[in-house]
Amino acid sequence: MAASETSGPGWVSRFTVLCGAVRELWITFAVKLIGILAYSIANSSLVLWLSYDLGFNDVQAGYLVFGWSAFMTLSTVLVGSLTDAIGLRKAFLLGVWICAVSRAVMTFASTKWLVLSAGLFLLAVGEALGTPVLVAAVRRYSTTAQRSIAFAIFYAVMNVGFFISGFIFDYVRRTIGEPHGSFTVPVLGTHLTTYQTLFLVSLTVELILLPLLYFGLRDGVEATDEGVKITKDQPKYPAETLPRALWFMSRDAVRDTVRIFRGLWSQPGFYRFLAFLALAAFVRLIFIQMYYTYPKFGIRELGAGAPIGRLWTINSMLIIFLVPLVGAFSQRISAYRMVSIGSAVAAASVFIMTLPLAWFKPLADGLPGHWLGHGYLGLEGAVHPYYVMIFCFVTLLSIGESIYSPRLYEYAASIAPKGQEASYMSMSYLPFFGAKLLVAGTSGWLLAWFCPEQGPRNSQLLWLVIALTTTVAPTGLILLRKYIQVAEAGREQA
């Protein structure tokens, strides 16, 4: 390899290429950080809130998460066309307002039908508006030379949000008490449960986005290799009131989604792209499990108030540093190959959770357990072997994630037709739809069968089911490569 690729200015330039980026790219990074922080705090609390505040058992809570996940994914598919119609800036602002209203309902209301309809399921629409918009924004606001490192930074910034949220999640649970603690809002005098308090923190964080987006983003900005272009967004229904215009654009979004979906299937290679994403979705199952299965597993095996959030932030801590480095050194390697390698490493990590606890007891009783349990997690007394086991699992998972996950975003963005970025990104979420439903629909059953709140547990078997499911990703990607790999713009298939 040439020296310029490994050291000196050539290596440094892989990072400094962003120095000339438009301000909208940096605002997009900030929006991702704040949005993920709000999302992660609420999402980590979701199944606990459903069970301990609203009274649903494991299976019922799983079904509700199933429905919520399905609705959010379908909304993600539909909002792509709406985003292309109203522009990135308006789509950003609309999504933040919807998320703020829904989080307020989940924080202060206690009537089941209200918090589920105007809270939980409305939140799905708001979050759906943010997902494809942010990915499309990174592409719109970065040049070809900036693309790889921009997506790597985008992913690293996201993990800063996850990292901070883990500490907040543990702090609130430990300070107020779990599962039935109470917090009084000083201004309103309202009593909130532990998990409603977490929603309040999420709401407060979400509101920071409004001035940032309103005053920071300019309409119609696009970064091209020839320079910055500004084309003002033209309203699609200028003569209509805002509510009627949104209704008409939502109607058009459904029609455009059907039209675009038909058109994409006629493009050479699109079905192979969907097959690629469908296989990659199986490795993404791990992270959905960490939201909907891991919290109850951790509390039941390690006790109420266990620092499971801080333990999971090890993932974000490693990703923050690993992703930019991997992104800088792998620019010449195809996204397909990187996803294949990374998913194999990530899938292997889950099998650590299936091993006997006795294998990790010497580590838990020794220096590693003391450093992890007493030093980082702040535990007192003996360190449970599960802490060391989860640490090993999360560390190996993070290495695999740093290799594959940012390249999933880039792979989809690099083959999206110009002018249809948001629509195409929305369509690319279809394979994840089935993956999310698989986890959301089975997480409650897995907990009820293998890790119930009362009675004997067999958590190793729970994780074995998850591990076996995850191996579908690397196995399929490797065996079917010559059939499903799609050419990436500007990169050889290496």
C-alpha cells in the first residue's frame, strides 16, 4: 500500500475533508445526537413502562411493541415521498413537533387508550419522519469525497447519544427507585413514576431541536462536487391551508410510494439490493433485542436498579472511536464485503451469552471483575459473572458493528437515484420491517418462557435462540454474494 494511504497528509485528509462541509451537515450531526438521545432514553424505558406503569404482562407488552414497531416501519416507508415533497427542513420540524407532543402525552397522561394512541403510536410517526430524513440529509449535504467519512461520523455521533442515554437511564432508575418510584415535577406539582420521569427527560431533550432546526437549516441547500447549490423549496399546494396541504401531501405520499415501489422493482438490481438488506436485517436483530429483551433480562438476573444501561454504553464508547477509524481505512473496500465481515463478528458475539456462568466466575472474582464492577459500574460486594459475560459480548459485538453498520447506510445511499434519496431510503427499510416484527412479536414470549419475573430461568437458552437467528445474516451474505451484490457508485467491488 502506498505511503500516502497509511500515514502523513494522505491519512489525515480522510478526516479533514469535512472541514469545508456546509453548515447543514454539522447541524445534521447535532440533530442526530440530540434525537438519538431522546429516542434512546424513551425506547429503553418502553417495555418497563408498559409492564410496571400500564400493567401489561411480558407477552402483552411484546404485542404492543410489535404493533408499535410495525406502525413505525410502515410510516417510515410512507414518509419518504412526503419528505421529498415538502423538503428536508420542513420534514425535520414536523417530525420534532410530533415527537414532542407524543412524548408529553406519555409523560403526563395515565389513561391507557390515550397514552397508546396519542402517545406511543403517534411517536412512531414522529420517529419515522426522522429516520430517512437524516440519512438523506447526510447525502444531500456532503460531496462524493466527504461521503464515507460523513456517514462514519454520522454513526459515531449517534453512538454518543446512546452513550449519554445509558447513564441517564441508570441515574434516574437508581435515584427515584425501581420499579415504583415517584418524582414530583417542581413547576407542575405532578407526580410521575420512574419511567414517566425518563419520558420527561426525553421530552426536554427533544425540545432542544426546535430552535436548532428552525434557525440553523436553510431551505434547498445541496452540497455538490461543483459547489454548494441553493434551490428554494416550492410548496406543492401553495393555495391551501397548512392542514389541507399536509393532508393532500400525505395522500400523494401513499400514491407515490406505490408508484416508486413499482418503479424500483423495474430497475436492474433492486431486488438484489432488497435481498441484501433482508439478510443484513438479521444481524440488526441484536440491537432490537437490547431494547425490548435485555432490560427485563438484566433486571431479573441482576436485580432492580442494576446498572444495565451503563453496561450497554460500553458499546457506544467503543463505536465512537472505532467507526471513524474503520471508515477512514476501509474507503476502498466495498460496503458489501465490510457488511459481510462485520456481521459475522457481531453474530459470533451473541454466543458468549449462551456459555455457562461458571466459566466467567474466575474473571468476575478477579481483577477484570473488580475493574468492571467496582471501578466502572460502581457495584458493591461480589460481582455477578453476568456482568463480565455481558461485557465480553458487548465488546465483540461493538467490533463487528463498527465494521458493518455505517456501511449499511452508505450502501443504500450510494445507489439511490438522484432526487429520490428520501424515498429510496424509506423503501430500504422494508426488509427491517420483518426483522423488527420478529423481535417485537417474540421478545415477550422469550422472556415469559426462559426469563420470567417469577420462577426458574434459563437465560442461556434465551440468548441461544437470538444467536442462532443472527447467524442467518453472515451465512446468507457470504453464500449468496455473487447473486445479490449490487454495484456501488465510485467503488470497485472489492
